[in-house]
Amino acid sequence: MLGDFYLQPQAGISITTITAKAGGASASDTQTSFTWNTGIGYVFNNFDFGVRYQHSGLKDNDSDIIFVGIHLGYNFSLDGNGN
């Protein structure tokens, strides 16, 4: 078997807190925003390989959080039958 490809779109709400400290002063800001991401992956012999692009959706362009992540996972069975 060659394995399986998958697409994984997600959307939700994020609460982002940014804190900065310099010398004796500190400042923080918390924003709630719409967040979305999409990922693609491939499963082969219980190994899961994937890539995900995520955007924070913050309204202030100076503090957007955008990243690309990769993952490697292993799927194992809890029932002992390999399913």
C-alpha cells in the first residue's frame, strides 16, 4: 500500500498575549482574533508526515504571527490488534 494523503483545514478563535520587558519596564497586550490554518500530510506504515501553514489573524500588521510547521508522528493502536 502506498499510504494516504490528507488535507486538514482548521479555523477558530485565538487569544494571543504578547509581553515585552526592557530594563525595569514591561508591557503586554492581549488580542482575540479569528485564526485559520491548513495542512497537508501523508500516512505510510503508521508514520504521519505533514506540513501546516498558520495565520494568527491579528488586526495589527506589526504583530501578526504567521508560521509554517512540519511534523512527524507515529500512529499506534490502543486495542492491541494493530487497528
